[in-house]
Amino acid sequence: MTRAVLVCPGRGSYTEKSLGSLPESHPWVARAEELRAEYGLGSLLELDRAKRFDPKRHLEPATVSPLIWLVSMLDSAAAAEEREVVAVAGNSMGWYTALAVGGALDFDDGFRLMQEMSLLQQEHASSGAAGGQVIYPLVDDAWKRDEARVEAVERALAQSPGEAFPSIRLGGYVVLAGTEKGLARLLEALPKVQLGSTPYPFRLMQHGPYHTPLLEPVARRARETLARLAWRRPRVALIDGRGVRWSPWSSDVAALVGYTLGAQITTPYDLTAGLRVALREHAPDQIVAPGPGNTLGGVVGQVLIAEGWRGIRSRADFDRVQAGEAPVLVSMRR
């Protein structure tokens, strides 16, 4: 059987193309609707079935997070029916999905973790503690590391001490986060560049200053409100935002909780390190990217090139392998 690593997406993966992703008859969808009602929140099915994508409604943190989480859970279960899942990782919010996919939390508590974290982050933003995230490429169009862009990021961060921080290491990209003042400085300091048809830098819509010290108040609240969750050792190895593995045989559950409700919130999330560990330690036949969307396709490809995985040393190599009979990356949504 094909050995696979699952990599669950984070915020930004649910878009207009994702509408209609939820099967009404699936018991997980029905249960998610019940859990949403317990929080006094609106129907996910209603939002998913909307005729038009409304960024104001669909991208609100407390709404988009459960939509992403639920689609990723459904796709992960489908992937596991045909493959041996040897490890699960996730990007940023995708860590909460990975915890449920890997069995460290059951469906209900996995949903509660994700939903309450999104509510806490939304409340934090509405309290006047504004901020957000900016994304910038560190590679050129051939997905090779561009030292000039790396140095530009370092200079921009140095100009905003205490106001701007590294947030997510994302293959050939870096996500930076900060206060409104810090973001303004980043957007001004970073040279305007283009990767493919996309101009950078740009601010990510309705994203907070995730994975920075600015969210320490959120982490404190999370430890209080989520203390009732029933954690356990995962059934499948988990790889967190530092590249640390949590094994079914040796995980310290208290440490897993401490990381998830502590450093995972307030320190940079390194998906690149997580993917590297997945490749080196688990040697999968495939990397599978559950939906919604296909936001991690290029990111995975960039990490494969940096690793020289199975002779993939350029974007042309990656495209060739992907077009062949045994692609190394399988994206479950387009």
C-alpha cells in the first residue's frame, strides 16, 4: 500500500472555488452543525452552499476556520482509505486539523479546539489589538532561493523591532506578522517583486498576527477555556510547527497540550522544517494535500527541490515528476 504523509492546509485555503465542498449527508457534517449550534453560531452548510462567495462572511475567522477544518477532515479520511498514512502535519491552523486526523483529539474536541481558537483570535482583534500578516517570496520563478529577497526580509524586520516578527516559514515564502504600524513598515520596506503573475508583498485578508508574541493574551485565554479537552497520544505520528515529531509510542500528552496552547500560538510556525522531517524520517511514497483548495502545492514542491528529494532539483524536475505516472504530490482539491 502507498505510504503517505498528509499535510493539512491553513487559513486562506477556502475560496470561492471551495463553495459546495460539504456533503450534507455525511455524519461529520451533521455533527459539526450541532457543535456550531452549541456555540450559537450559524450553519456551515448554509455558508458552503451560498450562491456567491462573500469575503466578509466567508473569511471571518470564526467561520472560515471550521469550513477549512471540516473539508480537510473529510479529505484526510478519504485519503486514508486508499493509503497507509505514516505521518500528519499541518500549516498553521492546519495543526489543529492534524491533531484530530492523527487521533490526539476526537472529532468533537478537535472541532472545539479549532472553533474556540478562532473565536479567541477574533475577540482579540476586535478588542483593539489589531495586526495581521504579510507574505513575501524568498525564491525566484524557478523556485531557487533568492539571497537578495532573503536579505530584504531581514532588513525589513530589523527596521521594526517589537512591531514586526517572522510568523510562518512556508517553503519558498515567508509570512511576516505584526502590529498595524509594523505591517505598514514591512509593506513599505520590502521591495516590490513578482512571482509568476502575483505581485508581492501583500497583506493576507482577515489574518491576525498569528505565531508571534502579540498573541500571548490569546494563549493565556486558550489554556483557560480549553482545559476540558480530552487529549491522548496520537494514533499516527504528528509533526508540529518546529519539525518535532509526536509518536504514538512515546508522546508526552501534557507536553503536546503545552505546545499547542503555548509556543504554537506565540512563536514562528515552520512548515518547511515539518515537511523536511516528514521526508527524511518517514520516506513517504506520496505527500497528500487535503482540501480545501490547493494552497500547499507549490510550497511542497519548493521543499522537495531544496531537499533534492528523489532527484527533484528544479521546478522543471518537479513538473516532470508530477506529470508522470507516479506524482510525489497529490492534491485532493483544485
